[in-house]
Amino acid sequence: MDWELVFTIRDALKRPLFAEAEIIGGKHGLNRAIRWVHVLESASFESLIHGEEMILTTGMGACADIASSLSFMQNLIDKNAACLCIELGTYFSSIPQEMIELANRHDFPLIIFTRTVRFVDITLDLHSLIINRHHRMLQELESISREFHRLTLTSQGTLKVLQLLCKSTRTQIVYMQLQGKPLFFPALSPDEQAPLLSFFEAFSEEMEGVQPDAAPYIREYGHKMIAVKPVGALDQTWAYILMVCNHKPQEFDCLLLDSASLSIAQELLRTRYMEERKLFSENLWVDELISGRTQDDNRLKGLVGPDFNVVNELPYRVCLIEIENPRDVKWNSSENDWESITFHLSLILRSLFEKYSLRPLITLKNNRLTVIALDIQSKLPGKLRLQQALDALQHIRADEKLKDLQLVIGVSKSHKGLKHAYAGYQESVQALSLYSCYQKSVLFYEELGVFQLLLNLNDGKTLENFIRSYLGPLIDHDQSKGSELLLTLRVFLDHDGSKQIAARNLFIVRQSLYYRLDKITELLGEDFMLPENRISIQVALRAYQLLYPEKLTLPSSRSAQL
């Protein structure tokens, strides 16, 4: 960066008021920046300074003995003060050698005034310079930031932004793309690149989960410092910028790094929007797959394209994502807003799925996104990675409109061969239909248990007749008396006949549960807990839950819905 914009100790020593000042320790720290000047006469100053202040003192609060003087100076070093200026006189006739040695060890400038000086004149003089340079720094920052923005509207905008960042900060810049080769400005030989790439590989795990709007991370790199800044949007990180400095990055450096990151993120977001629109139109044939209209291999090859043979061999699951607006938020223009929401959602979804080694084929119909999630292989099992991606999708709230939405997702079993996408779609539809029974936002078909069988028997009569055969007396009693015997029986059996757990989940005392169980025994018979009868009753309860989910909802769940 332009070092004239940063006011340093070396600059301060050139001022007339420092004409007779002497630097007696820490001479290698003269390039330290001074953000402010502070007069300090107290040994207890933990809350009085923030860092990078020039400290002026007569030593009144720190001259009791050598130990207190060293402790005072060490605390200043720990608080990252810029330097210490001591006026010799009443409290310090000379500076102890131990303080000089401490200053030298930490490159902490120790300056003395051999004659009386007016501290007020020093603060007035230096503060006016600091404020003036800060104003110039902001002007320079605004000018370069505007140029960053202009460059992103030109061809190869990202490369030009990185080149300008390198030139403006006078540092080595490394652009680490999560999908692509690293870029170096200025260029480095392979031998020089290797340690930087190793540094990032070791540091990348620490950066996982850090949002793109986070401040740059500062880390030591040998005798240098590296500032790491994520680049991304919509809660997704697409790249990292590494700024390698010979000194600790100054405020100007970090602000420019933030501005460059934001400009590049905006260009990447525009590019991804255009790619998403293109993919959205290209993936219209996905609707043919899930509707079962296309079964012929030649037709499939024509739809999918040249990579059909590879794609057709990949395992996949069909995800059906229903977009709900539980708060009934009214948007300004339903058509435009809905298009914006679906594109935001599909953009985020694609980024998340790719992060977990899944290739999504997406199509939209009404308020449902259908995704064929192709598993392009990884060390972790496909279902686990898909679960992680869907969990992350549920917590995306980067856009003001997305925060008002609720996503309910049904997921099919794993399939192979695109001609079976229709079967997978039907499984995801069935899984989604059971949201009211499970009250879970993500439902996998293979976890539906006996519901897989019951869904196929739901022809309007078969399940009703089966339910009446095993639960008829309880249904009639609940309807006529307003009791909750069906719910009680379901909770009791679901917890393996544990009366303690059943009473707790039903929010009733144990005596009330005993009364209900006695009534159930009276209506169903003494043998209702025998294995064969119990299995049939539990299946009937699941069938009843499928048909009338609201009638078998636990009290706590019902309260949450009201």
C-alpha cells in the first residue's frame, strides 16, 4: 500500500517537537503505525488503550521501582501500543538498562525527551496529521473500490481486480478457487507456490463454516503475515483471497481486501445466475424423466447429451422440495418475486450439493423443486452427504425473502439408471405426503417403515376396513366420549409398554394412564398385548395416523401448531 497514508513512528520523529528526542530502544520498530496519541500517568490502564497508540508519560505512575517500570512497559507491549515516550525529570532521571533491553527484545520503540515538552502540543500536532492522513486513506480507498466495481463489468474482471489489489497493497496475492486452479499475483515459480499452497491446505479446515462477510483472518507465515478473506454470497464460499505481507496488514490493506472480495463475489454471483438460468432451461427434460414419459434409451441419450453413459451409471436419489410460505408474506409482484425466490433457492441448492459431491438436475413445477441428486462419489456414504446438504439448505437464510419460507423435503431410495427416475419420484412424493405424520422437514423413503406398505394399500376401503377390525371400539369410544384412547394406545405401544414414559409424553399422571389402559383392555380384550395382536394393532394405528394424522398428534406438538 501507499505508506504515506499510514502515520508511523518514523514520521513522528521527523516533526519539530521531536527534534531533541532520542530513541534509546526498539529501533527496529520505527515502522509501527500510530493511530492516536495518549498521555498516560497511571499504571492501571487495561481499559484505557486499544492498541497502536503513542504513549506519552512522565513516569509518575510507573517509577516506584524497576519491577513496576518493567511491568508498566510489558503491559503496553501486550496491549499493542505503538511506542513509549518518557520525559526525563522528576520521576525518571535516567532509563534503566532493563527497560532498554525489554524494548529491544520486542522491537518496541522507547523514546526519551531530555528537556521538558508540552504534551498538549505533541497531541495537537500529531492528531491533525493522523486525521488528515486517515481522510486521504478513505479517499484512496473509495477511488480504488470504485475501480474494483468498474473492472468487474469488463472482460476477465476478477483477474483485473486481483491485479489492482496486488498493485495497491504492494503485497503477494493468491486467489484460491474451490473449483479451479490457484492464481498468483505477481506470478510465482512452482517452488515458491508450494509453501503457500501447503499453508492454505493446513488452514482451510479452520476456515470451514466462516461466512463470506467475516473480517479477514490474520495468520503468521514464517517472518511474514497472511490475511485470508473468503469470497462468496448467499452464505456460500466460492474462493479465498490470501494477502501475503512483509508486515502486519494495516487497516487500509484489510479494507481493500474486503472491497476486492465483495466486487469479485458480485461478479461470481452474476455469472452463477446466468449459468443457473441456462441450466434451468436445459433441465426441462428432467420433467420428462420424473413423469415417466421417457423410457427409451435412445430418447434418454438425446435428452441428456454426450455424457449420458457416465450419468446413467451414477447412483442417485430424487428429492422433492416443497416451498411453503408459513407466514403468508405478501410480495410486491408475485411473478417476479417468485422467479427471484426459485432462482435464489436453486442457486444455493446447486452450490450446496456440489460441495457435498452431488450433481443436481433441477426442475420446477408450481411450488415444488424436483432434484435428481447424482452421486459423483466421495469417501462418505451418499445418503450422509445428501443429509448434510439438505440440513444446510434448511438453515440458509441469506435472502430477506427466503427467511419467510419453509422447506419440506421428501427423498427417494437410491436408484441407478435414469429410466427409473419416475419410480424415485413417486417414492419422494410418498415420503413428502407423510410430513403431517412425522412433522420432520426431511423424510427419506426407506425410513418410512410400515408406511411404505400402507401407502400402496390406501385405496379408500382396504385400510378403513383393517382399521375398524382392530381399533373400531376405541374409535367409537373416542368419538362418543371425547376421550383419547387411540392416542394413549399409540404412545404406550411406541414406547414398548413403558407406563412411565407414556404418562410423561401424554402429560398426564400415572393414575390417569392406568384408567385409560384399563378401558382399552376392556374394549379390545385381555389379549391385545399378545405378539400377533399387538403387531396388527400397531399397523392399524399407523394406518389410522396416515388417514387422520391430526388425531394422533402428541399434546406438545399440537400446542406448537396452535
